[in-house]
Amino acid sequence: MMLKDEVNRARLMKFASAVFYAFCSFFIIVVNKSILTEHKFPSFMFLGIGQMTATIIILYVAKMNKAIHFQDFDKSIPGKIFPLPLLYVGNHVTGLGGTQKLSLPMFTVLRKFTILLTMLMESRILRKSFAPPLVCSVLAIVVGALVAASSDLSFNAEGYTFVLLNDVFTAASGVYTKKKLGMEGLGKYGVLFYNAFIIIIPTVLASAYTGDLEKALTFEGWMSVTFVFYFLLSCVMG
């Protein structure tokens, strides 16, 4: 009886985690859209830097309090984790750029291509096979996305480019993350932490070089409690 209760509790936790992830995945798009369009924040790159910073701080504090465990940094880490940091920053920047340029419905529609790309990459890189009914389901989703996208009267080439690149980066990041999780010592928390840790300084330097950082820091909205709340919420959810 106790074993059955433990199994049911584990299933409930998995279901609750999936629901929470689904909620965050959708709600963060709404929050990011509000930050970048309603509040007119000028830098989606700086918002990505904020999300990387939150990732580093939260995971480091959790590690120090022994809530989670992952390998301490050494010279083998960059080799173990490459090319995930590049995919990570590409995923962040293109995702936020697409959110800024496109309407939420169109952004959501074009993100459906991630499923097909993930399937293709898993079959090539991880040597996975998929049942024909699953393949047909994915193709149906993609065809539906194409039909929906064809009715977009406000075509935005830059926005489409951002979101389609985001699909590629998301799929590649997911596939390579699965591949790297098997490496001893890293684990899922190590992958997340060192992704952000390795790439945050180059991203800040790139933002400063392009003038993007200055625009973000001089933004007038930092005096708004609502904007700061949304910004911090985005960073933590990201």
C-alpha cells in the first residue's frame, strides 16, 4: 500500500511539474511581450542577460545550500559542454527578438516548427526512431502552422527570421542537452549553470560594443515599479 502511494505521489509530482512548465512557457511569452512592446524596453539582449544572471544566482545559491548538486568548475567543463553555450545564447536572443517583432499568435504558430526540427535532429544526432503515427501528428501540426502563417497580413521579415532561427536553436539546444546529460558530474543543473556562466561575459561585451547596453541602462522605465516587477519575473521564469 505504501509503495502504491509513493508511485501515485511521484506521478502527481511529474504531472504538476509538466503543468507548471507549460504555464511558465506560455506566461513568459506574455510577460516578455509586455516588457518589449507595451513598456517599450529597447533591448531584448539585455533582458536575455538578466535571465542568464538569474540562472547563475539561483543555481549557485541552491548549490551552496546543498539543495542541488553539480560539478565544480574546472578546465574540462568548456570542452564537456560545448557547443551548448552558443546554442543557449542564440536561443535567448532570437526568442526575445521574435517576441518583440511579432504578434503573440503568430509567434506561437511559428514556434510549432521546433517540434519537427527536434524530431529530425534527434533522428540524426541521437539515432532515435519515431513511430509513423507520431510522425503524422507532427506533420499535421506543421501543416496547420503553415496554413495559419499564410493568413498573416502584417508580414515581418525580421520577426520571421528571428523566430525561425529560434526554432533551430531551441531544437539543437534540446537535443545536445540530452546528449550532454549523460556526462559524469554535469547533470541537468550543471548544464544550465555552465551554459549561462560561460556565455554571459561575451554577451555583455557584445551588448556594450553595439550600444545596446547603454540604451538598456538609460531606459526611463526603471523608475516604474510595474516594469521592474515584470523584468524580474521574466528573469526568474527564464
